[in-house]
Amino acid sequence: MPRRRKSSSSSEESDSESEYSSSESDRSRSPSPSPVKSKKLTGYQLFCKEKNEKLKNPVSFTKLGEMWRKLSDSQQEKFKDRAKRMNRK
């Protein structure tokens, strides 16, 4: 088996250490992260939230999806409008 060469000078080690220390200092200078924005609520999400709160036993999202699709367009539009108003605040 061939032998591995050990580095004879310690300057090579200090050079590699300085590379790490400079990159760490660069990270500390990065701008602070922007504030996290909450996701906007949709009409469907509002519908699911209200239905689960009204029912004694929470319903699966599959069942809620079926209930949402059975609503008329005007009924769905009411939830969508309320969600839009809530998102503006």
C-alpha cells in the first residue's frame, strides 16, 4: 500500500483554517431574513374549518371535499368572499 504524505508545513493548515473563518464571518453579515408571511385562506379552507368546528366528530377531508363540491356556486362564492375579506386584514 502506498503511504500517505503528511503535510510538512503548518502554513497550509492555517490557510485552510482561514478559509473557514472567513466564510463564517460572511454568513454573520448576511441580511436578516424577511418576516414570514402567513398563507392566504381560501374559501374551501374556511368551509372546512367551520364544518369541523360545528360537528361533534371531526370529518375527514375527503368527506369535506365531497360536501364542498355539492354546494352550489353561490354558496361557494359566499365562503370565497369571506376568505378574501379575512385575507385583507
